[in-house]
Amino acid sequence: MRKFTKPSFTLRSITESRLFFPLVALSLILLFDLIFIPGFFAIESKDGDLRGSLIDILRNGSTVMLLAIGMTLVIATGGVDLSVGAVMAISASMAGILMNPAALRNEVFFVTDPYYTFQPLWLVIVAALVVAIICGLWNGLLVSYMRIQPMVATLILMISGRGIAQLITNGVRVQITYAPYAYIGQGWVILPFSLYIVAFIFALTWLLTRKTAIGMFIESVGTNFRSSFFSGINEKRIKLVVYTFCGFCAGIAGLIASSNIKTSDANNLGFATELDAILAVVIGGTSMAGGRFSLLASMIGALVMQAITQSMYAVGVPAFALQAIKAVVVILVILLYSEQVRGFVRNITAPKKEV
């Protein structure tokens, strides 16, 4: 008698995947773009590089995707980092002042040579990332060893971080004209160069969390940190590592954002991006209470946030009304992830019993 194997992919397994709801949300936004924004999906080749609205979503969303990678690990431990936007400003300010230190002397100094920098590029990048890592380490120490609530601990740096960035640049918006640095955010190699940076950080994080025990330790701490402690897991060290790594991701995002606009603006750079990063992780299905996480789902969630922003601008929604639109999206996401909706989906996708 011939046996028939059960298909590995069923409607039930697809709907229970962590990628299902983020992909549905992204598909709905893209469907809106297809209907109401003519030429939104048009992609053209210019000097061998791909250009178009879809490419712009990937390019402009690179900073949120980087923040979402670090934020996913933080939220998976049951915490949150409200300071990533301020860390972006600190990182960008450090990079800007190393390339153009005249701002420290309160001088108006414009460099016309696109290949002039006071410090070499490698030192600029390393110094900016070291400062960002120190900021993440500070948050991790407050949360893990000082036992301060994550929201309160990171709120300290969120408030004071932009003041620190202002002190670094002496309150001046530092203009960045160094072409190799600008290439980080504006360069293209078929696709935007910043996407390759995001892909590298994502691949590295995925390998560390899925091919080593670190990912299991993070999920264990987020699920029940007391049980993790009695299981031999040093939950303080795990939290310290994830907050430090989140600061590292924010530092890279600050470099990309400042190189894209060629300015180190301590007041506005990275402003409110922490909210987009948190929403991206929530859309990706990671619970704010901690536990299991999906980096890929968070990346899709970041694209959802950027697609909303770009779509609203394309249809003429003013910038001051964009936050209200995002608030509506938050409500829809909360409803989408509610137990009632999930139960309804499980019921309609459940296999029918044979009579």
C-alpha cells in the first residue's frame, strides 16, 4: 500500500510563522502604493545602479533596520532601549568633530576639498563606534548590575545624550564634506552601500544568536531570568552584552545617517527613531515581555515602518501629520497581534477533522 507523506508546509504552519503578520502588513502597504501611487514600483538602472521608490525604502530604512537588530535582542531580554536616537547623535557628532575640529573653537569653517579630513577615516569610524559602545555599556550597567528599570535607565541617556552631543560639537552643526565618509550613506554598488552594511551586521548577529548558545541564553533570560540564574546562566552579563551591542548598532546607524545628510546635527539626527525601532520589533512579533525573537521578522517590521513613511510622503501627507498616521498603525498592529485575531486565524486554518 502506497503511503502519502504529509506536506511540510500547511496553511496552519504558514499563519503561525513569525514572518506571517509582518509580511501581511508590508503587503498591504505595498498594495496601497500600487493602487494609489503611479509608478511606485518602477525601477530603473542609472549608471549600473538600481533606482526607484522600492530601493529608496531599503536605503532610507537602513538606519531603522540597524536599530531594530540591536533592539530585538534588548527587548528579547525583557528590556527596552529609549536612548538609541541620542546615541546616533553622539556617534555622528564624534565623527563630525574628528573630521572638522574647527567647531570646537566656535569657528565657521567650511571645507571645500572633498578629500580633506583632519583625522583618517578609520580613526573617525573607530572613535565614533567606541563612544557608542560606551553608551550601550552604560545602559547595560544600569539595567543589569544597578537593577534600574530599563525604561528609566535608558531614559537618562535619551535626555542627556543630545546634550552630550552638543558638548562634543560645541553646539555647532558640523558640515561634513569628506567624500569617502559620505559614501557610507550615499554610495551605490548596484544597490545602496548602506544595505551591504546592514546585511553584514544582520548576518553576523544571526550567526551569533542562532549558531551559538547566545541566542538561547537571551531568550531564556527574557522568559524567566530567575530560572536562567538557577540554570547557570549569568543573566547580568547577558543583559550587559545586548545593551552594549544595541549601542554599537546605534553607532553605525548614526554614521550612516550623518553621512547621508553630510551634517552632524545633534538636535535632530536620530530624533524619535527609537520609537520606529521599537515598533519594528513589535511588528516582528517579539513580545515586550521578552522571550523568543526573530531578527528577520524585525527587519521586515523596519521596512513596514519605512514603507509607511515613504508612502505617506508620496501621497502628500505633511510631515507634522506623519506621527498621527503611525499612531493608527500602532493601533492596527496591536489589534493584529491580539489573542482574538490569532485565535480567529487558528480556527480558520485548523485542519478539518475527517468524519
